Amino acid sequence: MIKLLKDERQRKGIRQATLAKQMKKQQNWISRLEKGDRRVDVCQFLQLADLIGFDPVEALRTIDAAKNNKRNRR
């Protein structure tokens, strides 16, 4: 999920500092999130999806499909 958030942010050309300001957070909050040093709750995920501009439900479907594909290859 974190990779998806980071990839979508970068694909849209949104800087960490810009996203952090929109979320009323410090830039290092986004940095720590993208490094995997902090978790994101459901409300934050939905807010990030809205600010970055992607469909959170479709993103979760993509994550679930990737997880299932990985499990089936074992």
C-alpha cells in the first residue's frame, strides 16, 4: 500500500511538502510514511487518495489481486 501511495504521488508530480501541507502535517510525516517507518490508518489512506487523486477502492483491489497472485505462485 505504501508503494502504491508513493508511486501515485510521484506519478502525479506532487511533492511531499505539498501533500503534507494539504494534510496539515510536517513533510517528514510523508517521508516516514513512504519509508515504512509509520503506518497509515484508513481515514488517512482515504484522505491521501483524495488529495493525490486516485480511487482508493480500486487501489485496494489492485493490492488484493497482487497479494492473491503472490500466494498462488507458492
